[in-house]
Amino acid sequence: MEKRFLTPIETTQLIATNGRRVLTQPLARTWVLSLLAGFYIAFGSELATVVTSDTTAHFGVGITRLLGGSVRCV
């Protein structure tokens, strides 16, 4: 039988292992990864702003929020 999910103990061990890996990785790698994460979030926010800037006048508030949320996730 195939195991699909981790047990709570396995999940805790995996989180601790990944935390140790992040704490011991080089500072330059952490810095670059944090910059890339910030760029990714900023790009999604800017795209959502561009998409929702004029759609309220044409489609209404509900569709605008749906489009903004969908684009932000992409």
C-alpha cells in the first residue's frame, strides 16, 4: 500500500531538517533567494494592479476582485 501523507512526527522532523539546512546555507544564497521571493511577490502585485485598474468600470466590483485574485496567484 502506498503511503500518501506524512505523520505529524515525520512532518515535524522534516521541518526541523529543512530549518537546519536553511540556517547553515551560505549567506549569499539566502540573500539571493530572499530577493527572488520579493521580486516574485512584487510582480504578482503589480500585475494584479494593472489588471484591476480599469475593469471595475466595465465589469463591476465582483468580477474585478475575482480577476485580481486570480492574477495575483499566477
